[in-house]
Amino acid sequence: MFLAAVFLVAVVSGATASIAGFGIGSLLTPLLATQFGMETAVAAVAVPHAAATTLRWWRLRHAVDRAVIRRFGLLSAAGGLAGALLYARFSGRTITLILGLLLIVTSVAAITEWNTRWTPHGWVVSGTGLLSGLFGGLAGNQGGLRAAAMLSFSLTPIAYVATSTATGLLVDVARTPIYLWRAGPELLGLYQPLGVATVGVLIGTLLGERVLLGIPPKRFRMIVGAVIGALGVWIVAQAVSSAT
């Protein structure tokens, strides 16, 4: 039953990531954490996440905005490396709560279209890039914050997902070797759920891509904003419940 749940969630998360640019770590990490603990789950999800992100990037590579990668993506990778080095040293509940609140605020800005009225410059781009990568390394949830920050770049839906995917891939390249180094022996014993999750996210990636190609830009922004908000509420609820 657990492997069946992993497969279903993996397919949904892969499809969500193809449409919104994130979702694999956000959905799979809590599920695996129920069985293996949060620290192991964060490291484990990096494997299917890297596989699906690589596939999505390859299929959408023509649409990547290289200027955003230079200004935002490379700093996200640096933040991901720093977060991976520190991920076992901070309170998971505190990090999760902060992340959830940030996502809720960003969702409101996206749905009300407040964030379309400004374009990030200078240190704001650097800060959001580093912060999204840092959360990716610390808590395995870089996608929501990255997606929130990237809404301000006014990219088309395909360019948005392609660029978000390329950024996520850079973060994966930076953090995954650290995870494997620290949790490698434990991950070898999880070959079944990891294999099932990897197959699931690859299937979901291909299914979600078909939906992405038919979404108008304005509706796309609303969908991403709503998904970010739902994820933020769920993350805050998880953090609060873990404290009681």
C-alpha cells in the first residue's frame, strides 16, 4: 500500500511540476517522511527530483531564459549547496513554518497580480535566488519559493517552467552529491520506494507537459498562485501540528 501511495503521489507531483514548475519535493518529501523521517526523506527525494527535472529540462531546454538563469539560477544553486551542508543543523519545524508563511504571502500577491507591477532588480534578484536555493537545501522544498520569486519576471508559461526547471536542475547538481555523501548507506536500503517514485515522476512529467502547452498566460499565473497558496497553507498546518 505504501509503494502504491508513493507511485500515485509521484505521478501527481511530476505532472504538477510540469505545469507549475515545482511540486515533486513538496509532495513526496512529507510522504516519505512518515516512514523514514524528515532528514532521510529530504535526501531520498533528491533522487527522483533530479531525474524528473533533467527530463523536463531536456524537453523544454529551447525555452529557457538564459538572462534569468544568470541573474537568479546560479545564485539558487549556491544557496542549495549551502542549505545541503546545513540541512541537519536547523530545526525542521522552524524552517517549514517560515517557508509556509512566505508562500502564502506570495500566493496573495500572485492572485491579486500585485507582483506583476514590479520587476526585481539588483540585490532583490540575488536575495530571492539565494533564499529559494537555501530552502531547497535545508528542507527539500525549493520549488514553491522559487516559483513565487520567478512570477515577477513576466515569462510566458513555457519559458517560466523551462527556466524554473533549469534553475531546479542547477540546485539538484549542487545539493544531491552532499545528500548522497551523508545519507548514501540509508538510501541503498530504500531502493524500492526510490525506484517507484522515480518511475512515477517521469510518467507524471510527460503527462503534465501536455496540459502546460494549452494554458493561457493569465490563467497560468492564477493556477501557479493558487498552487503556491495551497502548498503554503498545508506546510504551515504541518508545522503547527508537529508542535502539538
